[in-house]
Amino acid sequence: MKFGGSSVATLERLRGVAARVARTRAEGWDVVVVVSAMGGTTDELVAQARALSAAPPAREMDVLLTSGEQASMALCAMAVAEAGAPAVSLTGAQSGIVTTNVHTNARIIELRPFRVEDELERGNVVIVAGFQGASYAGEITTLGRGGSDTTAVALAAALDAERCDIFSDVDGVYSADPRVVDDAQRLERLAYEEMQELARQGARVLNAQAVELARRHQIAIYARSTFGGAAHTRVERADGAARARLRELSAHGVTGVTGRKDLLRILCEGACCGGCAEDVLEALSECDVLSSGIEPRRDRFDIVIATENLPDPAGFAARLEARFVEAGLVVRDGLGSASAVGLGVGDRPAALLEVLGVLRAASIEVVTSFTSREAVTCLVPVGEVDRAVQLLHRALLEVPAEAAA
Ligand code: ADP
Ligand code: ASP
Ligand code: MG
């Protein structure tokens, strides 16, 4: 059971979470709980670091940010004990989560949950701090924003769990962020590939790395609300029939629309750029790269990265430009994206044409566009992201099937 920031934002909510956990254990389950920092805490810590330092060291960011989850794990253990179930809290490192040595954006490379298993054996509910691990060098690391989801799925896989419930403030995954699109519909089920692409392109209801892990280990994820009833979305393997059904659901097989607001486009053209592509890619090796086009013969490359997990995005862009100034490298910031996501959507040129058409008709500048198998994505000015998402949702998911035909 994973509870996100809003679910543990106040002591009152923590009590509610604890009661639910105790009830679940009373039903006879062994329970491992993963908690996020109390809502808003991580953002506050990031703001404090940036106020103190123009370029906060990534290592210290990790030490700082993990303190948020550490506070909530201990408070949660206390609350669960008060609710009548014996509980013990463990940090990511204590839980055996070993990661790469990449500060602020680490990946889990191994999970040895002996301590967790021992504590379950003793009859305890185990409360694990989400979003964190330790590298082989013993350094504290974090898994990128939203990384508590990843902790939960990784533990579910390592413990051979029956199920992995991810609780947040929405009762599932919707066809768009319900805060942005009023008519967004909850999806009953969703294929891993679609959810992973939705998350990569900005739907933060589940974390992309978490979904990738779930797919690899075939763990079904249930996204549900801490505050609501039984409604949920099941993220699972799409068998052939489900794929066919999903495709029929909407125009071009689009299941969801999403946006993100933290993109940089790195562009380099001209003779001087020849040869520097490798160095630039090396410099981006720890970033979340969303698209990269390299044309060695034309001395041109065009790369889009997400900056959410960089300790100082503005400084990063400035340093990159300065380092490759002679090659003519240009970084454009202030960009976001709007994506249409669905199984195989990227394989259908008509889907890209329709997305471009919708944005053009609304005079939204499309800086560039790219496709992956499960998505069509347009880069747009950050101020246009919400409007683009609303328009795409209306055009692709709200128009009745007969009208679209
Ligand atoms: P938690 O803190 O519990 O991890 P998050 O804030 O990370 O929760 O994720 C839940 C939020 O994700 C919702 O409040 C919602 O605004 C947002 N969201 C974005 N896209 C979607 C979507 N497609 N479906 C549901 N929620 C979405
Ligand atoms: N507290 C971290 C964040 O806000 C991790 C998480 O909530 O999953 O991103
Ligand atoms: Mg989250």
C-alpha cells in the first residue's frame, strides 16, 4: 500500500491512513506500506535549497529531500501502532534498495528486502520511506520526483506481493488530468505501455519508472483514492482482445491526453556542431531525454529533455550553452508539451496529422513534434500546455464516435 503526499499531508489524514492499514492487516494480509513526504514538503525543501544556493549540489539535495519521507515513515509507524497493529519503519537503505550513484535521479539496480521480510515474519506492518535508496558507495540517493511509486512497485516485485495499491487524491487514472480537463473520464483498465507513456509525458498520477518495473515483473497496479470508495484503475498487461477493444474506444486509439511543463530543447546546426553530439549526449546521460534526433551527415541534432529531476534546471541550461558555445548549441526553455497517448498511436500518421490540425486551428505554436510507439507529442510554449491538452481531449476523446467517423 503506497500513500502519496496528499494522503499523509496532515496528522488527521495520517490517522485515516493508519486505520486503513490496520484494517487491511486485520483481514489477514501481510502489509508493507510505502509513504511519501507530507504533501508540499519536498517542494518546500527544494525551494529552500535554491534560495540558499544557485547550484545546489545534487548529493546534498538527496540528503535533504529524503528527510521528508523519513519524517512521514516514523509518524506513520506511530499512527499505525496507535491504530492497533504493530509497526516498524525502515528507510530505503534499510529496506535493501540499492541504486545507481546518480543523485536526484537514481534507478534501482537491486533490491534485497531481508529486513522487510524479517519484520513481516515478526508480525509487524513495515512502513518504508518512499523515493529513496542508497548506492553501492553507501551514498543516499533519490529516485526522481514521484519516486515513491517506484519504491512501492519494486518492493511488491521483490516480495512477490499479491497486489500493489497506489493511493492518491484521485480515484484512478483519467483520460486527462481532471484538474485540467473537466470532462476527463476515469479509465477502468490501462495497459502498462500506455500508462508508462502517459507518465513519461507528464501524467504524474503514477511514476513512469514504477510502471516500467511493474510491466517487467508483471505486477498489477491499482491506482485508487485514499479518500474515496472502491473505484480504481487497474494497470495491467493488455492481451490481444484488450488491445483491440482499447483501440476501438476512441479515434485513432487514443486513450489519454497529457501535458508537461518542464522541457528544454537542445538544438545544434552547422559545420561547427560536427563531432560534439557525443559530448552533448554524455553531458545529458543523467537527464530524462524525451526525444533525440541526431543527423551526423547534416551536422545537426535536436534533443528534448525534461528538467524536473535536475537540481538546478536554469543553471544546467546556461552551463550547457556556455560549454558548447563554439559549436553553436542553443537551448530553448519555456517549453512544454501536449501528447495523445494510446496503444500504437505513434504508428498512425493520421493521429499525428489530427493532433497537429487541432493545435494549428487554435493558433498554438508547435515548436516541433515527435512520436513514439504509444504517443504523439507536440512541443508548445509552456503557457499553452493546458489549452492544448483541453483541445486535444475535446477533439480526440469527447467527440461522439459517429461524429468522428
Ligand atoms: P501523490 O502525491 O499521492 O503521489 P500525485 O500528485 O503525484 O499524488 O498524483 C495525483 C495527481 O495526478 C492528481 O491530483 C492529478 O491532478 C494528477 N494527474 C495528472 N494526470 C492525471 C491523470 N491522467 N489521471 C489522474 N490524475 C492525474
Ligand atoms: N516526495 C517525493 C516527491 O514529492 C516523492 C513522492 O512523493 O513520490 O516527488
Ligand atoms: Mg506521485
